[in-house]
Amino acid sequence: MRQRFEWRGGNRVSLMVDGECFFPQMLEAIEQAHSSLRLEFYMVSSGKILDRFIQALTDAVLRGVDVRLLIDGFGGRHLARADRERLRAGGVQLVLYNPLQLSKWTRNFARDHRKLLLVDEHKAFIGGAGLADEYWLSQRTGCPWHEIMCEVQGPVVEDLACLYNRLWLRCSGQALSPPSAQPEVGDARMRVTTVQGLYQQDIKVAFLNQVNGARHRVWLETAYFLPSLSIRTALRRAARRGVDVRMIVAGPYTDQFWVYHASKRYYRRLLNAGVRIYEYQPRFLHAKVGLVDDWVSLGSCNLDHWNLRWNLEANIEVENPELTAQVEQLINVDMEQCHEVTAEEWSRRPWYRKAKELVWALLSQLVLKIR
């Protein structure tokens, strides 16, 4: 069943940049929960961050809080068996989305890529982070990953709860009580948008509509730059009619090196159309945020071929001057830490780089043909 949500007024939203900011606030919210906690995360890996979440969640159970955790079957592959047992022994109801099985063949590609925390159904955290040390404590090259989350309150939280409840029912067979209506607490207009594989692509449609109607700017940060033809065409057209189009993409640090190389096949035509492309240098850029004029979209979706083909995704669209200003400042700061790729520079790159990009681009196209 298709599930679409309408714009809602009366919300409050705040932007949190990087794990040292959003993890403490998420943990504090869990510690203050008194009735229910609903968590849905793609990447969940054993480590120091997860230890803190396990402790906070099991403590909440002892206070009488109903705690439920949805983890993707692939994204949770680094969750140690001992930690799964700690969660279950502590009273956390743990469910896996689409556990990996050889007999499923290509159905194993379908993943739950959403990142969501609901606290007592009156506060939500949504963005692109996982419960993993890579977002804060890892000492690996390119870490900590650069990521954002948002804290949300108001009527839109009811829609996020509905989204969670529907997937919980699908995965566990257990129906949860319908969420209660939330009072207006601010002045932000917001809407929940989703992707459900090829079945429903509201995030992509909303972004295209905004880009096609853009008057001043289209600024996009994305970790994996493999945009669809319709998105590439819309970006080029916007740049040609004088819109300030800028793309901030992952630079030398990435967890998917093949995407880094395959994405380069799209640079030439975008650069020639006037699109400005920036590669983030200090660490892995994992954030996903779009700013079109004063409209903001952020969440879990990278707008790449793979996300739009196989994944469950969740974003929020926001119309709010304060958040727009925060996102504008974030992107401006990030651009200062980027290398801008120019059309002249791109035309002079050596042949072996072109060959590598071609090979990975062809392989990526083959993967997308899998049924």
C-alpha cells in the first residue's frame, strides 16, 4: 500500500552536525523517555557508541519503557551476537529487516536504509547516521564520517510514527497502537517523504519538482553521486537558465571506492552546463541534504541509482527560515573544505583515470540491470 504524507505546520526542527553533537542529544532523549522508544537504523555495529545505546535502552526497559529496535539485516551484519543477546536479555524487542538468505537471490538487495529514533511519540531524530563508531570515535582514515541529524517535534512526528509502525507490522506481524496527534510547537512547515524501491519514489519526485522550479540556487550534498538521468537533466537545465547549482560529493575518503570512480562519468556534461562540483577533502562526507531556494530536504536518501532502486528511505522536507539559514551555513563551511573540480581541469585528467572511471561506470550499469 502506498503511503504519502501531507505538509503539516506547527513543527519545531533543529539541525545537529556530526556525531559529537547528535549522539549525546539522542542518548539524553532516551534517558528521559517514559513510555516508548522506537528505533530504526540501517547501520548498527558493535563498538563504544553502541555500548552506550545498549545501556541506555536496557535502562529504559527497567523504567517500564516499551523499547523496539528495527535493524536492517545487512547493515547490522557487524552487530556482534553477544550484543544482540544483551539487547534481548535487557528486554529490547529486536527485529531484523530482510535477513540475508542465499535462497532469496536478488531480494537480498532490498534494504531498510532509514535512520529514525522516536521518543514517546512526541520527539523524533531523523537523518543519515548509524549506530556505529565511524560517526564519532573511529580512528580509521577518513573518520569520523561527516553526517547530520535533525531533532523534530510537532505534528509531523505522528507521520514518522506511522511510517515506523507500518514497517514493524510488516517485519514482526505485530500491530502497534496508532500514534496520537501531536500539538503544534513551532512555525516550521514539514512533510515526510519516502522511497520504497521502484514502488514509491516521493523523495526523488519532490526534489525534481523543486529543481525544475528553482529560481536562485540548487545546492546538494550527497555521499554517493550516481544520479538518475532525470536528476542529471534537471540539474543541467537549472544551471543553463542561470540557477546557482552546486554539488558537494565525497572526495578521496569513501566506504564505496567503486562509486567514487563510477560517479565521475557524469562530471563532464554537468560541468559544461555550468554545474559547480566540489569534492569534500578532510574525511568521508556521508551527509544527504538538498537546499533549493529556501526549501530543505534531508534524511537517509542519497538520490543515487542504488538507493532509488532497492532501498526504504525517509526524508523530511522543511520550509523554515531558521533551518534554511543553518543548512546554508553548513554547506558554505563544507565548501571551504572542498576541492572544486573545474571543466578545464577535468578535461586534462590522464587517460588511466578515464579508463578506471569507464570500467567502474560500466560495472555499475551492469549491477543496475539485475532483477
